[in-house]
Amino acid sequence: MKAKNLVYCINELGKRGVGFLLITQYSTSIPAEIRNVGTYFIMSAMSETEIQRFKEITLHPSSKLITRLPKAMSYIFSPYWYPEPFFVKHRKVELRT
């Protein structure tokens, strides 16, 4: 599935109150250029309004949200179902049989 189609599907679900858009996992152990690949990959399929909202929240000089993210956190953003970005702490899932 192409990224543009995937983002379109996620956005359509988001308009109906379902799902979210996972931008990428940021880690201080890898260079910023590599961290940002996931962000730009998603942004290339966003509309102008979505890109503007994303930039207002994340790329403002005073926020520095992206560079401050701990290794074990993911950044989640969707302009349709949640007004602000938030962070999810990664946990190990134990499978019980």
C-alpha cells in the first residue's frame, strides 16, 4: 500500500473519530536527519492545513518537542481527533498462553 493511500485511510477514519496517526518514534541515539525521515514521509502525504497544524505544534522554536522525546516514547498527532499531540510510553506486552 502506498503511503499516500495509507494516510488517506487513516485521515478518513480520524474524521469519524477512529484511529490515530503515528508520526514516528524519536530517539536521541540516532541522528536528527534519520529521525525526521518518518516525519517528512508522512508530511508529504498531508494536506496544507495538516502540515501547517503539525508545524505550529511541533516545529515552533520554543517547543523543541521532537528533540526532547525520550527513547521509549512515540509521538502521536492527528488534527482530526485530538487537538494537541501526545506521547505514548512503550511497554513490553506479555503474551499469556
